[in-house]
Amino acid sequence: MQDLFDISIVVPVYKEANNIQPFLARLEPVLERMGLNYEVLFCLDPSPDNTEEVIQNIVNHNPHIKLIVFSRRFGQPAATMAGILNCRGKTCVVIDVDLQDPPELIEDMYRKMNEGFEVVYAQRRSREGETYVKKMVSYAGYALINRLSDIDIPRNTGDFRIVSRRVIEAMRQFHETHGFLRGLVAYVGFKQAAVQYDRDPRHSGKGNYNPFYGSLKIGLNGLIGFSSRPLQLMSVIGAILAGFSFLLGLCYLIQKLANYNLTPGLSTTVLVVTFFSGVQLLCLGVIGEYIGRIYDEVKHRPMYIIDKIIEKN
């Protein structure tokens, strides 16, 4: 694909009508100050509000702004990948529209990339406006992924980053439907660096992201998509519990031979059965997550389907 722009800005959006104008009001002066030929590519999951109308009105008056609309809601990871794979810049920035990630940081990230890096990611020093639960889930998720997976994802990072065309073309070789950008970029490799910043609260409205379930889902994608160690861990747990069962049975045998009756019968039986049942269901759940992803991948369905691309001639 021919590179027509120095930099592309990919912005996944869903129900963000009130944030479009404030976002562009901060973004465009930064890009103009950098003196680069640029495009801003909004990737829209069809929204129940008037987000599409707001962006389309801007597109009609600004040739730098473009809009990709999907045939249905595919989710933010798919929207982000669609923007990356359809952008025409020599470099590509992924950023959210809610202004939690400051557009002014793009200038520092671009300058850092010119020092010889292929990826520069924004790393949070602080996370204003986020609940304690979300912070704890995020911390635990990164710790677990980096402990068990085959890649190293820097902590306190999101999708806010700039990547080179070389990285984009490497990512084009992936055919995964469970897109986890942080994991994919880490898997691609090349020279990467961080720029630290303080994350702000949302400009307006509520996020379309469940602080617990959303973080858990992202964590599972990162862990299961880049490691088979959870399956190995289930084998280890099974071996340990089998040994525990043997020792418990040996205890019962000794008590029987010694004519002692120290262990209550019914309560012990109930506890042992429920404990082992819970462990078995947990193991089946982990196996089910892997099988579900295998099932999704072998169908070879596209990650997204584009309904239309709107841009000014």
C-alpha cells in the first residue's frame, strides 16, 4: 500500500458524540504544529446516538478526517485493528477519543520514534478517574499475563501508542479474530520505548467499558492468546490434588486399622466432593476458553466487516 501521509491517527469510537469536537480541538493543533501530512481515521461501531452524523458533518468540511463504519458492532479491538490495517500513514497512532489519553503526547511519542524505535507506547504514571477495583484488576491482570505468557507486556499501558509502517505490515500477517493489540505489538517485537504521562479523567459521558468484566475479558485474551501455560498449570494442580487424595485415603486407612474414629463422615465427604468438583469445573472452564478460541479461529470469519468508508474527495 502506498504511503500518502506522514502519520495516521486511528480513533475507535462508540457512543462518543459529545467527545468528537473537543478531541479534534486538541488533536489538530498538535498535528499542525508538528508540520506533518496527516489523516484522522475514526472507526465507528454503529451507535444508537448521533456519533456517525457528527463525524460525517466534520468529514464534509475537513479532508483530513475519514470515517469507517462497520456493518454491526464488532467491539473496540476489532475497530482498532481495522483502523491500523486500513490507514495510509508511514506511522500510526492509536488513541481513544475520550481525552483520557492526551493528544499533546503524540508529539513526544513521534520525536521518540525518530530516535530509531519502531514502537513507542504511552505508559501511565497515574490513572485519574479510575476506580480502585479497576486499578486492582488491571494490576493483577498484567502481573498474571507477564508471569504466565510467552511475551512481556509493559505494565500500565493501554492501546495508546505509535507504530511504524514496518510493524503494521508485520501485523497484517496475523489472522486472529481475538485482537489484543498490546499482545500483538509485543509479539511483533522490534525496538520499543516508553513515554510516561499522567492519565486524565474522561472529558464527558460514561465509558462503554465494564471496569471488572471488561478488564477480565482483556486479561483472558492476553493470557490465553499468548500462552498454553494455564493448561500446564491445570495438569500440575491435578497431580497435586491426586497426591492429596492419596494422602487423605492413607489417613482414613490408618484410622481404620488403629480403630480410631477421629474424622466425621458426612461433613468430610461433602467438603471433599465439593472441593474436587469446583477444581474440575475450573479446569474445564480453562480448557473451554481455549476450545472456544480454536472454534472461532477455524471458522476463518473476518474480524470486522466494513459497511462504508466516508471521506471528502
